[in-house]
Amino acid sequence: MYLVRYRNEFYVEPEIVFRALYGFIGMMIGSLAYDRKNKLTKLNKGLWFLFASIFCCCGFLGMKLSMSHIVIAIKLQFMTQVFGVGFAVFSLLTGLCYEKKIQTFMKTIPGKLFGVISTCSLEIYLVQFAIIDYIRSVAFPANLLLILVTIIVVAWIIHITSESIYKNINQLLQFKR
């Protein structure tokens, strides 16, 4: 069993035996899709993949919301994993179909900002709850912007620091050989 934090409430979600299987299925489907990306991009189904990705994201969020308000919906919590795998797969397919447009977008200033955010996504995951807890007391419109900027800046600093430490340790280990 593990605890899930949602809207500052904790509840117990039973351990899902097939959780690793969902991840494996997602990886295998993603690998299969990537191997056939030339065929997929020729099909010109990018818009359909985008809609399917949005549907899976809404399904995931809808299941999470319904589980916190409707008791019987907890029995269907495995659907969050299904929607999660679907979101990952359809997002990958959408990205493959729009790869050239995405590469062009990544050269713009907003694209570079998305690049920074995606580079330090693990660090964002690590610092978000601590920062949200500290800045929550600020008035609503301001706290949203302040939380967002603070999370990105702190995560970027941690990312740069950890990369520097990694490079230094790597150089030390190679020097010892």
C-alpha cells in the first residue's frame, strides 16, 4: 500500500500488482511506435493522436477527482494507470507526428523555456511540494506566479549543481584509472 497526496488530503491507495506491467507495456508500445515512426508520420494522424492524448489526460484527472469524491470509484482506480499509459503512448505518437514543427518551436524563446523546464523535470518533481507549502500563504493570483517561477528557478539551480557535481566526480574517477 502507498499513500497518495491529492489536494492536501492523504488517502491510502492499495498496491497495484500490475503497476510494473503497465510501465513495461508503455515502454514496449513506445518502442514499437518509435521503430515505426516513418509509417506513423506518413499516416498524417497527428491531430487524432493529440485528441487521444488529451482524452487520456482528462480521463486520468477525472478518475483522480472521482476517487476523492465518490467512494465506489476507488474500485476503478486501476483506470488511472490505463489512462496514464495511454497518455504516454499517444503523447509520444503526437510528438513523432509533429517532430519537425516541435524542432522549429524549440528554437524560439518560449521553446527554450520549455527546454529548460524539460531538462530539470526531475528536480521540479523533487522541490514542488516543499515550495508550494512555503508560498501557499501568499494571496491567490500572486502565489500562482510566484510558486511557478520559484519552482523553476530552484529546480534549475539544483539541476546545474547536480550536473556540476556529476562532472567533477566523473573526472575524478577517470583520472584515477
